Amino acid sequence: MPVKPFYVMKVLERAREIEKKGRKVIHFEIGEPDLPVPEKVKEAARKVIGNIELRYTESAGIYPLREKIAEYYGKTYGVSVKPQQVIITPGSSPGLLALLKVVSELIGTISYPDPGYPCYKNMLSFLNLPGERIPVSPEESFKLRPESVKTEALIVNSPSNPTGTVYRKEELRRLSEKAFLISDEVYHGLTYRGRAASALEVTDNAAVAGSFSKFFLMTGWRLGFLIVPEELVPHITAILQNTVISASTASQHAALACFEEDVLEELAANVEIFRKRRDFMLKGLKEIGFKVPVEPEGAFYIYADVSGFTEDSFEFSFRLLEETGVAVTPGRDFGYNGTDRFVRFSYCTSLKNIEEGLERLCKLLR
Ligand SMILES: Cc1ncc(COP(=O)(O)O)c(C=O)c1O
């Protein structure tokens, strides 16, 4: 089965055409942070490029970065991770792909939430793996319930894209009793009610996918990581050797600076910026008549019910773009379960743009 492109790409394409004609588009569809990467990390990158020849690295990544990530998980979550369990990948995406392949071969069938991050379904279909969709509902805060898990492995994404749902430690524990957890923790660090729990706090029978793209703001540096039980490491690195070879050498060396105390503090301070944007956007959307059944506790998205305005959120997304110049992601990108009633707003843009976007929506919809 061919892999499907995201529907939001059609929105983005149309937004670019509108922009070419000179109209300002407010981008609420984009899922990448707009804040600048800390200067120390950029400086480290400049030094690396100037001072060393950039060769391939080992497929699992440079050892000092594996050590830093193991240490960071140890400090943040109070868990014991060996550097040998950490695999550096070019963004979390190829790591997830390799992980899904290996888990399905060694552990069994994988379930994933619907609505959820679209790549889970698409990666499984690309790998020709069955995969099982588990509907999650607003009544249950879009959380997976242990009773619904019937497969050997399960993808949990907390904080979640698109709903911003954050699982409590106890909820992760109960899920871990049902299946091997593939825990997508790429939005960790971006939470608004205390830190998110890692799957590794409740079980060793889990694999974590992490990223430098969200909290660390480094989308284009293409850097992520996996933390997996040691016995999975050779299987995963074999796939990486044959596909991506290694993550960017420059990015890996520069990322060592991410773990310096002052850099981590600077990044943690960004959470307040995102919190202000979330609060402002939530209030504004509700005033206009959008329903937000579950208040997002993490990531940078608001998953809003548009059934007060339309029965087809896909068509509605294009109408908003044409009539107001506001771009949003249609729910359809995130699965089949009630997704035609929802759109996703991202607040990866300035408060000023959020205000302008909300005003435009208000004029059309109220
Ligand atoms: C839930 C989730 N997982 C994984 C990724 C992949 O990110 P990256 O490959 O940049 O680490 C994304 C990107 O938006 C995401 O939303």
C-alpha cells in the first residue's frame, strides 16, 4: 500500500499560494517550535564544523551523547539507563520506524491510539505490518485504557500529538502490565502541570523514542534518540546501518551543549512562553465557539471540536484558510475516530499572531 501524504500538506500548499499573492497567513497548522535554539548550541555547532572533519559516526551515535542522554534520563526521571541502551537517530522518526520493525518481529503486534500521530499508522503500513488501531475518546481524556489493549505491544504518546494529553505514572503502569510499551516521549519537557512521567519509571519492558525537535527546538538539525532494552540494540542498529548509517555528526557534537545547566534552564523557561500562548488561545477559541473537550496539558497543540460550525472539518479547514487566511490541520490527518469533527491548532507562533488569528476567526464565525 502506498504511504499517504499528510492532508495538512494540502493546506500548507494552498497557504503558500495565498502568501505568494501578498496576503498574510497565520500558521496554526505547523508542528514545529518557532523559538531560537540556544546560542551555546549554535556556537558549539560552529566550532564543530570549523574544527573537525565530519565523518560518519557509529550507527548508535557518538558515545558522549549517548552518555549525556542516559544521564539526563537518570536525573530527570530517577531511572537507571546505561549509555549502551541509547541509540542516536536522525530525528526520532527513523528510530521509530526501526523500532516498530524490531518490536513487531521480536515481541508481536503493535497497537496505537486513534486519534494519534499519523506516522504510526503510516509507518506500520509501510512496513507491511498489521497494527491495531485503538479508538480513544474525549470522555476518557483521549487516553488508552488497559482493557482495550489486545496486542503484545502498544504505542503510547505522552504528551500527545494532537490532543496534548499527558498520562499519569499510574496510568502508564497499568498499560505496561498489558503490553510492551513503545513510549513516544518527543514532547517531554513541554508540559504545563508538572513533568510528564516516562515509561521507564514504571517498567524496563519499554522502549522510548525521544527527540531534539521539540523541547530542544532543533527540528532541522535532525536529531533524536531511542532508549531500548539492551537486547534490542543490535537489531535496531543493524537497520540503521543499512538505512541512515548515522545521525548528522555535526548535530550530535553540538547537541552535547544542550545538557549544560544554563542551556537546560533557558529551554525550561520557554515552557512559560508556550503556557501563555496555550492559555490565550484556549480562552479565545472557546469564546468563538470552538469546543475543547480535553484541556491540553502538554505539547503545543489544541485539538478543537468544530461540530458547532460544520460536519466536515476537512472542508472547514480550507474554508477557514480561504476566508480568513488562518491555516489549521484537519482532524482527518490523525485517524478515523471522530476526526471529521476536529481540527488541530498549533501555538508555535507569537502571541501577536495568535491574537490576529483569533480575531480573524471571530469575524467569520461569530
Ligand atoms: C508524536 C510525534 N512523534 C514523533 C515525531 C517526529 O519528530 P522528529 O523526527 O523530528 O523527532 C513528531 C513530529 O511532529 C511527533 O509529533
